[in-house]
Amino acid sequence: MKEKKNICTGCAAAEADGRFVRHPEGADGEAVVTAYPMFPGIEIAYCDIHAHECRLEHTPEAPLMRISHCREGRLEQQMGNEYYFLAPGDLAVSRSDASDEAARFPTGHYHGITVTIDPAQAPECLSCLLSDVNVRPAALMEKFCADGGYFAARSSASVEHIFSELYTVPEKIRHGYIRVKVLEILLVLTGLEPGKDEAERVHFSESQIEVIKEIHGFHVEHFNEHYTISQLSERFEISPTIMKKCFKGVYGDSIYAYMKRYRLQVAERLLKESQLTVGEIAAQIGYLNPNKFTSAFCGEYGVPPTSYRKKV
């Protein structure tokens, strides 16, 4: 009889309620994963990431199935030479094995849930828990992840219903409630069909991602300067159409909207940490007209810069 083990439990000691708090390796910022072993070979983890890269899980001894739900931020997933990105509300089913690299988060911010299943350790059929729940983990992995397959369902009412309650469950019933919701997730997946129920696959090549990240790095380094799409296209030798589509796919917004928000985030930090005047801050982030800066800041944070500084 094979020994049943919990997945990925080596990073931290278990808390009284059975959860494990892990601090992923290789993080370039703050990263906390709170994992709950639910059944033999089945774990659910809450990911609270403020970093651009880290290893969310240990290198597994055997291929695992990973069900990921993005609540906030963006998650980058590589399948072969193609890259996919989860946006808020999206669900993905993928294979995780020893070749996996560190997870990446383009916006440096990610909150989500990952259900990890080891078919070799999980019950063959979960009808042993509920007689009318005919869920077979090994069959689900074959269905969604055969030959490195990848399944994605974009934000929808049904996906939102399943996961939203997992983020707000009361602590006193958390463990039992999560077990029920994990069964619900697996049962819903049993009824889905790859190719029929999944979203249109929006993916990008490795070379495209490299260029887009170069453009992002260039913009962040020169955040107080303004460049047109034509100038960026010529500088980085990429077509304007592909650049705009790919940037939004990776970072979730157009270049203009992303950089506007980034500049205002810099301004917000300067209001908190510096003694610069509002006009000086406006000039430092690339606004020649202080009134336009005040209007933009108010639109993002709900109050003018002077009022925001008084509050903090």
C-alpha cells in the first residue's frame, strides 16, 4: 500500500489548524504562501505576493496538476515556448513538474489561490468522500494536462462564484469549508471540456516577451519622460500593433495607462516621504502643468495631492 503524503510541506512548521506558512525561495520582494493540506495529495494555497519573481512551490518528485485562480495582479505562466498571463478573475489548469522555473508576476503584485494535486498520492476517486461525487484526480490531469496541455477560463460569473467565497470564509469554519470548496472546484472541472469551454488562448512568444519587458524596463527607468508608440516601435524594432497587444497582455493595461498610474504611484510615495512641493513633484514625474497633475492624482486617489499629504 503506497504511503500518502501531503504536498509541499517542508518550508515551515504546521500551525494548530493544520496550515503551513511558507516564504518562497528566490523572491525579490515579500512573498507569503499559506497552504492547507485538504486531502491526501491535495493542497490549497493562498498566495500573497509583492515581488516580481519567486518559486511558489518545491520542485515536485512527480508531475502535479495545478489549478490557479488570480484575484489581483497578474501571473505569468510559461508552457514550452509560449507565455500565458492570468488576469483578475481568470482560472488556469496546468502541469507542474521538475522543469518548472520560478513563477513571475509582471506587475510585482499578485493575490490568488492555487490548488495542487498529486494524482499518485490523491484518492483514486473522491466518491469515497461523497458518494455522488465522481471525481478522479488522475483523469482530470489527463484531461487538462496531457502532453503539457494548458486550460484557461477567463473571468466569469461561475468561476467567480466558486472562488470568491474562498477569500472571505470565516476563520472558525475555514478548514472544513475549504474542503467542501475544493470538491466543488474539482466537480466543476469534471464537467468542463478543453477546447469547448475554455477561453481563446492569448499567448506570446519568448522573444516578444523579452522585448516587452525591455520596453517596460526602459519606461520605468525614464518614467518622467514621454515616448510615442512610433518612437518605441522604432527603438525596439517591434511593430506597433504587436507591441500594444503584447504589453497589455503582460501588464494588463495600455502603455499610456500603465505609465500614468506608475508616475502617480511615484508621486504618492514622494508626498509621503519627501518635503518637495506639489509643483516640484509634478515636474519630477513628468507633468509640466501642476494643474494637470492635480487632476490626474485626484482621479487616481480621490483627493488632491495637498489633501492626501495632510492625511498621511
